[in-house]
Amino acid sequence: MKDTLKTIPGSITAPQGFLASGVFCDIKRLGTGKGSNKGKKRDLALILSEVPATVAGLFTTSQVCAAPVKVSLPRARKGRAQAIVVNSGNANACTGAQGLRDAREMAAIAARIFRLPAESVLVASTGRIGVPLPMPNVKRGIQAAAGLLNTFPESAQHAAEAIMTSDTRPKEIAVEFELDGRVVRIGGICKGAGMIQPGMSPTGARPASAPRQGLHATMLCFLTTDAAIDSKALKAALAEAVANSFNRITVDGDMSTNDTVILLANGLAENPRMVANAGKGSKAHLAIFQTALNHVCLELAKMIVRDGEGATRFVTVHLSGAKSFADADAAARAVANSSLVKTSWFGGDPNWGRILGALGYSAAEIVEEKIDVAYSAPGSSKLLYALKRGQPTGTFFDSLCKMAAQKEFDLHINLNLGKAKAVIYASDLTEEYVEFNKGDVSDPASLGG
Amino acid sequence: MKDTLKTIPGSITAPQGFLASGVFCDIKRLGTGKGSNKGKKRDLALILSEVPATVAGLFTTSQVCAAPVKVSLPRARKGRAQAIVVNSGNANACTGAQGLRDAREMAAIAARIFRLPAESVLVASTGRIGVPLPMPNVKRGIQAAAGLLNTFPESAQHAAEAIMTSDTRPKEIAVEFELDGRVVRIGGICKGAGMIQPGMSPTGARPASAPRQGLHATMLCFLTTDAAIDSKALKAALAEAVANSFNRITVDGDMSTNDTVILLANGLAENPRMVANAGKGSKAHLAIFQTALNHVCLELAKMIVRDGEGATRFVTVHLSGAKSFADADAAARAVANSSLVKTSWFGGDPNWGRILGALGYSAAEIVEEKIDVAYSAPGSSKLLYALKRGQPTGTFFDSLCKMAAQKEFDLHINLNLGKAKAVIYASDLTEEYVEFNKGDVSDPASLGG
């Protein structure tokens, strides 16, 4: 199946019938005061399907959720949509009744331009919390973006740039595969950087794969596909893909008020329409589609970790041998979110003592004398053991240091108590993260969400 | 009651019949390799009561607990002890059967010198995890420390210095009060700095006041008193004092494998012996004793936060209006441990958006539209509101910034849902914390626990 999955150039405009654009309308710079000259960074993106599309969405499970989430969640649940408007620079979170009105109006402005029902436009925002959206700028931006909509890869890249906050680079991917002889494509863009430990669900209720305590900058992801698929099947596919990608990453252990993943499927590939609970043929197609969607989401999720605020390392934590998935998840997150473990990663220090320390206080059941800890190159099965059954191995400290000094490595923890597993993709904690997030109170625009 | 409580000079040798000392025996520098010249920092402390004493102890609730904890916990539960041996530089954690033998031998060396039953000597360790204790050095240290035991305040300070790891200063306190005309004293020393969010209990089982996920460097605290008090009353008093002090602090959200608080009461003040479940007179005395012990523990706990690794601010988080204590505790800890909130404190940024974000993902029940957030000077009831019922107030950003720029301030969060409260004492997250904890793999002795 995998060898028929091909990565292709571009992102959200790679599937048929999708247009995108990204413009600067001065949302990010507002409040920077006189003479600020931070450069005109794009801050408003538009995504449009030429025809009505099936939609699925997953949203933050934080109890403090932003106005755009409150507006988009019920619209995504209805299953049909055609456009998405996104701004960066302002999260429209903790903005009360005015924020809700602004989020609805943001959708309505686009709906009027494209002569769509307002309900078929979804919105998302990211940036500073607690500041009202500058609606004149938003309106100007949507109008400008509408005029620039195009299928060019550059247009998609402009959209990817417009949703960035502290990201250092746009994040894009597109893949292509066949279903019954028809070429089907999936494209995606996303942003992350800080306030990253998403725990998203389709309803706002916390799923098993979500962190108990989230981590965050906001993460946003917008996916497009020309696959023909019904709403129920699309929702199930996206839920599975997100559970194994965005809900498995952590940068700083903070869950955002705005985390959003939206997938539009417009059917223009004209494959036999995939439906949930169908016969063998549809099932096989769904499996191929799922593999492709999983790949797209995981690659985008990893881009977020690699570009985490101040991140210098990418560590994949493989937790196995737990008594339950909840235990495996809790143990992996305790390690991946420990400030002491994360700073030791920054220092290239294979400090398994701190790893055991984090396991010790995690909510997971563990037995110190049974724990194995090993390092490997990314994806390699050649493990370098630091600890076996709770005891230091003879592995030389220098060899462990050499592994921990790599930009990317895998950490393998086996609790040896059961069969449950969990993976977490994590970054380190660096001085640059602190420097960035302490902000500059004399420049409110520098203060992140 | 409080006006009869007097702070006096000195610490653990202020109560009658207690001797202390602290020496350098080269535990800290081991492994630094050739030519290291980091200075001879004391690394072994001894505390001795001239007569057998009642003892109470609280220990880490981490599932990975160090050998000295495993040795001292059952001895403390028995209720009688006379001496404590403590080393820094090596945690004797994750050291297996050898570690247990070493911890027992550490106590036995002291017991032989003082001709005490081995069971009456307790031990504690702090420092690098996973490295065997250098027993020849430990033995030499105990012998030297035994020869230097004294009641001088300087001797107590040497002990306070010897338990330090990344602490920048020794932490000491002593108080005096009267019980039925007899002068009673309590003294204490402690250490902290990083890996600090203790969740201690007398049994290793997690109490209600403990964090679900701990925070840490190890914290150690040794208390002495000449009060006459029975074992049951002493244990209850220490449990209450710790629940409201050491179990309410956080530096970095990591709970240690070695957290220990031990209190020796030798009765030499000759006050009427206080007993649990006794008549009115004993109850009144117990209340006075409790107030004094609470004060000693809270002051020491605050010293740990103020001297947290890289800390530049001391923030008291007052969480009120929660539906239950568990909710209040979870909400306060979510805020106090959020990397984003802590970096904003570092930056002097009154970022209530991040505070709401942390409340949103906490395990506590909250309703965004009901939350009040305010700042005040330490202990002041003059509140400067940033948020009322989930809405920004008219308070000028500059006024909030001025408050958040103070070295110490109080943060007041009212969930307005119930009557439960919790307080957490927290530090900020700074570049210095990261710089310190990333360590230097070329100098293993620089790598913290």
C-alpha cells in the first residue's frame, strides 16, 4: 500500500478544485506602537473549494476555548462546508460575546463574497489571547485574499505563511495515490511552535488519546482532499489520523485554547464514493485513504515539533510494556514534558536518572526494578541500553552521550509490566524558548498567545 | 499566639541538646576528572541529639524512591531516633541492591561511632541519580563530622551548607515560644533549588495535598525541637505543617526521588509532654506547637522557592472559588507549572491569557465566564483586577505590568464556582534555569540529579 503513496510538490491546492491565498492586513502589528518596523508578515489566509465539500474537524478540549472554535465546531459537525478563513496575530480567545460576534462576522464576510451560506464557512485564529479582533483589518484582508485565490502552489504557500506565528518556516505537504484507477490527492498546511500539546476531539470532550494536561502555542492544520467520501467515514478517518499524530506531540506541555484541524473533501477525484460501514471494496479504499491521511498528519505534526519554539532536538519517546494505554500515555508524557528531562536533552546529556524520576511521579504504574531505557538512531532497532531492569548497563557514558548529541534520536522505555504502548514526539527546552516567551512588555505585539 | 512566637538566631542547634556539623569529603567532585578545581564544598552533614528523640518523617511519593528513603521511612515510622546523616553530590537513587546496602552502612558507620542502635540513625542523600555512593569518602566524612559536632550556630550552618546542591545559599531558621512557662525551640535547615514540587507523605502513599505529577531538584529538610511530645502527636503535627508548606511549592514541576523531611523532638525543654487525643491543656499546647512548626516549615519552603534554580520572581498563587480542594489544587498547579505562564512571569508580563489557557486545560472544573484574575503586592488585600467574570477590566496594561514587574507578587484567581481554596508558592522559568540544567556532559559532576 505504502509504495503507491507518493509525495508531490505543493500542499492544499494540490487536490483538484481547491484555491488558496494569504495576505497581509496588519493584524499582527497592531499594538506595536509608533515606528514599529517588524516587516509585513502575511496574517490572513483563505481556503476555498470550488464545490461544496464534506468536512471533518477536531478542536481543542480546553475548557477555555476561543470564539472561532465555538463557531467552527458545530459547523464541522454538520458535515458540509466550502471555505475556511484563518487569521494569525490574534487568537480571538477570552474575548466574550464580542469575540463570538467577530468570529461569525469573519465567516459571514467571506460567505457574502462567495455567495455561500454563512454556515459553510469555518474560521480559525491564532495569536495573542484577550484582545478583540481588529475587524476592519480582517474585512480588508478577506477581500484582498478573495481576489488572490488561486490553485498555484505559491498561493498555498502564502496561506501556509499567513497562519504562522512564532513558526520559523511554513509547513506544507501533499501526497497522491490511486483509488480504483482514479488519482486522489491530500494536501495540508499547519502551524505550531509554542503552546503545543494538543488534545483535540470532534466534540470538545477529551478523547483517550488527549493529554490530561495539555501543552501549547496554538496548532492549526488545514487539510484538503479531492477524494469522494461521506461525512461519517471522513470524521472517523480524521479522528484516527489526529489521535496518532497531532495528539501525540508536545513542545512545552501547554494546550491551546485554539487548537484546530479541519479537513475538506470535495469529491472531484471521482473515485467510488467511500462510505462508513460499507462492503469490502469501500473498506479497502478507506484503508488506503487512511494510510495516506495518517502519513500527511504525522509528517505535519513532526514539522511542528522540529520547529518548536527554540527547539534544537527532536526526540521520539517509545513507551512500551505498560499495563494500559492510559499508563503508557501518562508515562510517555511525564518524560516528554519534564523540564529537567527536556533541558538535559538540550545539553546532550543522556540523563536516565531524570527519566526514571519523571516515570516515578507519573500517574502510570511502574516498578523501578523492571524498567529498561535505551537510545537509538531515529527508526533504528539497534538499541543502546542505558538501563536494564532498573540497573545501569555497562554501556559507556561516552557512547550514550554521542547518541544524545544527535539532533534527532529515539528514546525507548520498556516498563515490562504489560503490553500497552504509546509514542510521543517531543522537543527539548532551551534558553531560546524562555527568551522568546518572556516577551517584551514594552512591545505588546511581541507577547505570544 | 503569634506574638509569643519569636524568631531567634541559628537553626538546628538552637533547641537544647542538639549538635551538628558539616564537612567536605569529596563526594561532589568525584567524576570531574583531572584538574577539576571547583572548590571544596561541604558535602556531608551530621545531626545528633544528646538523648534519644521522638521522630517523624515525610518522604517522596515517587514510585522511584532512593535507597536512603527506603531505609529511613520505616525507621521514622517506628517513632524513635537520635541521629541523621546526610550527603549531597550523590542521590544514591536508582542504585539497586548496592545502593540499599550503602544507605544502611552510612547509618551504621555513625551508629558505631556514637554507640547507638543502627535503627536510630536516619539517612538522606541528594545529587546525581544512578551513581553508586563513594563509600570510602562517606566513611571518612562521617568520622570527620563526628569529631566536629557542636552546638554552635556555625556548626548548624556548616550542616546547612553541606546539604546544598544547586542552592546559592544555606537555608536556616529557629524560633522560640513558651509552653507552660518552659522555653521551647524549633530549628530547621533545608535545601532545594531544582526538581522541586514535593509531594510527601509519611508512608510513601500519595496524600490529598500532593501533586498528581510532582515537580523537582530534591528538597531535604531537617528539623529539631526540644519539645516533649509523643510520637503520634509529632507525626500529625509534621504532616499538617508539610501539607501547608513544602507540599505547596513548585519550582519546575518535577518531583524528586529523594524528597525528605525529618523532625527530631528530644524533650529537653521539659514542657508537660504533649500527647495526641489528650485533654484541654495538651490540646492548647499542641496548637501553639503547631503554629510554630507551621511557621518554620512555611518560611523554609519559601526560601526554597526564592532560591529556585535561576528564579527571579516569587509568585504566590491564591486559587479560590473552586468546587473542591482537588479542583483548587489542580487549577493552582496548572497555572504555577505552565511553562508559558512561568516565562511570562520572567518577562514581567501580566499575561492573563496564558493563565486562562492553563486553567482551561487543568483537571479542575472551570467556567471561563466566571473567572476573576487579579494581582496584588505580597499579602495585600488591595487587588488590581485584570479580569472579572472572564472579561478584561479597564485596568491599564501599564498598571498590571508594574505589578508583574515586582520581584514578589500575589496572583489571585477566583473560579467563582464553590468555596474550596488552595495556595501554591512558585518561581518563574528563566534562561538561567535552562542553562544550569542542560549541564555539561564533559563534566559529569555538573550534571544535576
